[in-house]
Amino acid sequence: LTPLAAARRRLLALPHRAAESRAGRRLIYEVRNRRVFSDLYQHDRMLHDRVRVDAYVAGIEKHVRPGDVVADLGTGSGVLAFLAARAGASTVHAIEHGQIIEAAEAGARANGIENVRFHRTHSQRFDPGERVDVLLHEQIGDAAFDERVIDNIADLRDRVLKPGGRILPGRLGLYIAPVELDEPFRGPYAWQQTDLHGLDFSALRSLAPAQGHGYRYRLFRPFPLGRILAEPEPVAIVDLHTARPGDLPTTFTYERPVTTAGKLDGFCVWFAAWFDDDLSFTSSPLDPPTSWATPLLRVATRSVAAGDTLRFELRAGDLAAPETWDWDD
Ligand SMILES: C[S@@+](CC[C@H](N)C(=O)[O-])C[C@H]1O[C@@H](n2cnc3c(N)ncnc32)[C@H](O)[C@@H]1O
């Protein structure tokens, strides 16, 4: 290897080396998050998602009281801050680390909303100079915790929220269920194609171990659900009023009897978010579609019969970082 080629190889390996540590993953996430949400299309999708918007309208109208001081973590287009202002908040601190905040400021002016104060900063550097009554957020990832919600909410809660203050939504759950995909979307591994018009592709299996994480962690939007083969189970349900970074489980075992015979294509993952015991929303593929993608943890497709026991172990270096998840076929 020439010194130049060796330097190039070290440079190319940097993102992989960084992703091995929690701090490195966090850094990669922050850079990517700021870039993703600078794309107006993301805000198109989120504002167009009636399940999401209607749930927040209901949650904010129910839980933000006249005179409350509110902090909106990751204000984006400003929608949640505007709703809180309309619900009677005396001041809303709208925090946003991306340039979308400029559009949100213009939006507040266009809507005649004067009591939203905009802070262009990362939430962990935000200091409002006062304690707040309510922490508002939509920091929910496709796999619930993967937008670093626990790190960021725990930081704000401990520094900025009044004792007994409210977090909206305050509880988050991550679910998993074995599924068969809808026929046109069924995707056995290429190496499982042993008789494609008489051709056998099982030789491709040798390439599988070298594939990146996305080969087995597939995102669908909307999710092409054929059927759920056994009861869903929560991997984790977290109360953000008390959760601390590091609280999430790192292994989870799913073990359930098959209730509906079919082809097991993998385990699909979704979240539920609660404003209170009666008010929640979910990205479950059993409910109306939302702007969230639904991850599928692929396994080698196989037939299962009603009454079979399905066992699946999820091993997560960090449950908030799906790129650290691993499971057997
Ligand atoms: C999923 S979007 C939600 C936007 C808006 N609240 C809504 O409901 O439409 C999350 C927003 O939070 C911002 N964000 C993420 N983490 C942040 C942090 N730690 N500090 C400040 N802004 C953050 C992103 O740039 C993005 O605009």
C-alpha cells in the first residue's frame, strides 16, 4: 500500500470508526439531523400528516394552560409552538438548530403570533433564563428513540422544566411484530431464490455478511402489511418524565405463539406516543398511515403455522441507534 492509498483507506474508515462509539454516533446523528430537516420536503410530509398534526392539536389543547411558559424542542416549521401560543401560553421558547428556524420566524409574523421567542441553537445549549411549565417535542424517530429523544428531553427536563412540569408527549413505546408482507412487496433474500425460472441464486449468500446495515433493516413508507403473524409486543415503554440516557434495554426476546399461518418475512417496528392515558397516536401499520417510515427487521423468509412458537432476539448496542441492532435470521 502506498502512503497515499493508506491515508485514503484511513479516511474512508473514519465514519465506521466514529459509529463504533456512542459519542461518535451522536456526532454523526447531529450533522445528519440538521441536514435532513433543512429539506423543506420533510416539513411538507410532517405538516401533511393528519394523524400526527391532529394528535398534537388535541394534546396541546388539552394540556397547555393559559399563562404556561412552554419550550418547544426542535420547532422546525414552528407548528407546535404556534399551537401552544394559540392555546394560551404566555411565552413559547422555540428551539431549533437548523436554518428552518428562519422560516418559522416568518411564519409566526405571518400568523400574527408575537409571544414565540426563537432560539437558534442546539437544545443542550439552550438557556431560557427561566423555568418552563411544559416541554413540547416531536423528536420521535421511525424506531421511537432514534431521534435522540431521551438524551435531549432528559437534559431539558433536568435543567429547564419546573418540578412537576409536563412533557408532551410524555410516554413513548417501541413495538415489534412478526409479519408477512403484501405479495408484490415480499422480498426474500436474493440467495433464497433457488428456482427463478429454473435459475438458482443461492450463490449470492456469500455476499450477505459484507452488506451494510440497511440490507436487513429496511424502511417502508407506507408499510406493505400482508398480515401480522403473532401478537405485537412492546420492546420498551419509557416515561420521559423520569427516563435517563442509558435506561433503554440492550437485549429483547420476543417469544409468542403464531396466531395466523403465513410466510415470515421479518419483524416490523413501530412506536406509540402518549399525551396521557386516553390520548395517543401510533405509527402502527395496523392504523392509518403516517409520515413515519416503518422499519422491517428482515429474516430469511420461512413458512410458519398457527401454534408454532416464534422466538426472536434483538441485540442492541444502543436501542436509540438502529445501526447497532443485530438479530439472527
Ligand atoms: C421531527 S422534526 C419536528 C418539527 C416540528 N416540531 C413539527 O412537529 O413539525 C424535529 C426538528 O427538531 C430539530 N432538532 C432535532 N434535534 C434538535 C436539538 N437537539 N436541538 C434543536 N433542534 C433540534 C430538527 O432540526 C427538526 O427541525
